[in-house]
Amino acid sequence: MSDDNHFFLRDPWVYDKDASRPGRDDAGRGFDTRSLHAGFDPMTDQDNFRSFTPPLVQSVTFPYETFDRIPCPVYGRTRTPTNTVLEDRIASLEGGEACLTAGSGSQALFNLIFTIARPGDNVVTSLNVFGEGYKQAASIFPERCHVDFRFVADPADPAAWDAQIDGKTKLVWVETPSNPCLFVTDVRAVADVAHSRGVPLMVDNTTATAALQRPLELGADIVLLSISKFMSGNATILGGALVGPEPLMEDIRWNTTEFVGSIIPPAEAWNTLQYLETLSMRMQRHSANALTVARYLDDHPKVERVNYSGLDGHPQHALACRQMSGHSGLLSFVAPGGKVGAATVMNHFKLVVHAVTFGTSRSICMHPPTITHEHMTPDERRAAGIDDGLIRFSVGLENAEDIIADLDQALARV
Ligand SMILES: *Cc1c(COP(=O)(O)O)cnc(C)c1O
């Protein structure tokens, strides 16, 4: 590496807990307004044409005007005009400075950790994380990059988070509510612990979305999102995003997106913009339906346990009500008879579809112990509450009576 190679002279982002966070110009507007307007003003933001909707610019490259004037964007691996509108809109919804999209939520997690942790560093998290995230934490990063992950045994206890942090910790990572057991972590308490040790906090907001929970307002520094779930809402888009300080987003763009690639293709970014227009309404309906379904399951004599933070009996119900404005559409429950019981219920659904993913307009279910969380050891699954009979159930936008009728006839078979 020569000194005059400007590519490698970029300073890495360094966390500074006292750094000021510039506010956004549209911070005074309501969430619903921002989900329609942020990132694109049809009256001012166009060069060659006048479009009411944000334009879909389906081009991978962008011409130079003169020999030495580099255009921005220059090439579609780093950014495109349509992705820029999407990034600005997502940053606005989360109330963050900047956003960087990625080809999936898992890719966004990888890009973040790859950028901020070096060999010998560590990340502190818990077992309440999505399956691919666990896989990255338990084997890919330790084995390939010598970055270690420490799993906090009791994530409800802020002191347990503190105990895992040391001088090599580069990130604290919380997923709340978690997939698949809907464990709710106190974002402000963990942010306080992380900040007192000089470490940034990342919160995975995939399950609640910004429509129901804004981690940055609760003290987090970075938000991780899968766009593939509720954000797009119908299993037609694979995408992810990070929201956080602009210098960090640019550091990640530089170290991963720019030279490796992973942005959402422009057409998918454009479709995501259409779906985000209804995010707030969809999340309200998902939440209302899920509460009705959770109450039905909670009263069902054959159901051993229901995980849903909207139920009074959920261990962190009060905390969930404080830090979220709704409980989202994801729940899980334990069928009787372990794996065989879960299989019987799932095989008898007529309306509910058995498939990977959640956050879809149509109700969908999946068996975490054998699919997403199969790489955990049995002890880890037990610690995370992933029983053999656990069914992850994403409550869709159908009429709640029809979802319940389907559950009722399927549960009658076990
Ligand atoms: C699915 C999921 C992800 C990963 O998203 P993909 O887009 O499927 O890669 C990240 N976090 C949570 C909580 C998820 O459920």
C-alpha cells in the first residue's frame, strides 16, 4: 500500500459518545407525512422532467460531463438516484442522520460488523437474535475474521450487558422485540451501559419498524433493518438498511458497498418506496390483528405458551408499552407434543402458509428449531426459549376471524 494511494487514506469512523447529532430538516413533520414526502420533493428534485412520484432511474452508470468531473452517482454499485431517495426516506422515518441500504438485512449486519470490528475485537449481544445473525456471530466472524461475539446470559439485566463489555468491544447489538420469541430489551438501559463504556449500541428494529418503535430516540446509535419483512410487507423485496451517523454510514459504504457491492437494485428500491407509504397503516392493522390472535391462543387449552408483548402476561409487557406504540404482527406459540405437534398443526393450516420469512400481508408460519435456529446448540435454543414445539406466526392483514378459524381447526388436530 503506497502513501499516495488515496483509496486507503480514508480515516475509519471512531465512536464518540459526545458527538453532536445534527437534526433533520423534516423532523417537525409527522411520521405519516414523512413516509410520503421524505427524500423527494417533486417541485424541486428533478433535472430533466417533472414527475409526481420519485423517479425510477434504471441505470447502472452515469455519464461524466467533462473528463475530470466525476458525476455523483458515478456507478450503481455504490448508489443510484432512486436508492438515494429510499435511503433518505428510511433515515427520516428512523429519525437518523443517514441511511445505507444493502441487498438484505443479513448483508447490512455483515457490512456493519465487517467495518467496525478488526481481528481481536468483540461484539456483545444475546441469543435473542435472528438465525442468520446468530450464524454470523457464532461462526462466520469468529472463524474468518477473528471477531468474537459474547452472548449475554440474562439480557433483562443491564449489569449482565456491562459485564461482557471490555476494551476490545466495538459494538453492542440488541434485537427487540426478538425473532422468534419476542423478547423485549430495554433499549435506554442498555444504551446507558454501552455509552458509559464508550461503545455504540445497534438495535435491530426489523420486527417493530420505525412505525412502532424509534430506537435512536431511545438512545441507540445505529438501527439495523430487514426491508424484506414488514418494511416492504409482502415478500416481494429482499433488502436491508442501516441508519446512523453519516460518517459511519459513509465508512461502511466505502469499505463494503463501494468495493464489494450489495445495494438494493433500483427497481426494488423504487417498489420499497411505494410500500413504505402504507407502513404506518399496515403496522396498526398487523398489531390489532396480532393482539386478537394472541388473546385467542392464550385462552386455548392446548397452547402451552404464547410470546407476544401485547399480552398483559408477557414478562416485559410494561416495558414494551413504554418503548413501542404498538406490538407488531409477529408472535410465536408452543404447540403441545413438541416437534410432532407443531408439524401436525402446521400441516393442517388451510389459509396460513408455511414458509420462511414474516411481516407479509398474508399470514405465514415457520418452525424455528428446525429452520432458522437449527444451528444453535440445544442448550442455546433452550436458553433462548426456542422449544421444539415453537411455531413462529406472523399475523397478516386478513380478517382476524378467518385467521382464528384456521388456527382453531388446525389446533383441533393435535
Ligand atoms: C429476517 C431478519 C433479518 C435479516 O433480514 P434478511 O433481509 O432476510 O437478510 C434481520 N433481523 C431480523 C430481526 C430478522 O427477522
